[in-house]
Amino acid sequence: MENAVIIEDPPELPDDLPPAVQAICQTGDVEEMACAELVDRITDYLEGVLGPEVTLRLNNHLATCDSCEHYVAQLRTVIRTTGSLPSEQLTEEAEDQLVDIYRQWIAERDSE
């Protein structure tokens, strides 16, 4: 990415980060954008509605974090794949089940 700032010698991660963030954050620069913030903003990023400053921060993070880059690539694959399915193939019952699963996942994520 042309505007990315590559961190040659990333600083130590703060000790008070949650273990999950410590395990996946490869940039070391959690002040700029932590992996968790990227996950929170990814939908807006993919829809192109983030402001230029946040987009630049997110692009910089992606340029230096293989885990997040892989995550975004997976999301793009899912979007591309599901976007090519005609809506008639999904029954109303199946759609309701998917929405329930998503809501349960969000509730569990937010309770952590």
C-alpha cells in the first residue's frame, strides 16, 4: 500500500492489552490502530464510508499486520461468494437462523 508506514522495529506491546489482542497484533503500534479497532471498523471500511484519516490508519495497520490482512481477505471472499447467490436460494427460515446466530455472536463478543 502506497501510504503505509512500515514499522521496522515495532515497540513492545503494553502489558495491559487483552491476551487475544497481544496474540494477534503484529504491528506493535497499538496506539495507531489495534487489531480490535480494525475489526470494529471493518464493515465501514469495506463499504467505503470511513473518513480519510481512519482509512489511512486502517490501511497502515493492514500493511503491517498479516493476521488482519488475512481476516480482511477472508471477509472479501465471503462477500464476493454470498453476493453471487440469488436471494431465492435462502429460505426465510434459514435467513432467520443466520440472523439469530449473528446476534448471538455479537452478544457473546460484547459480554467479554
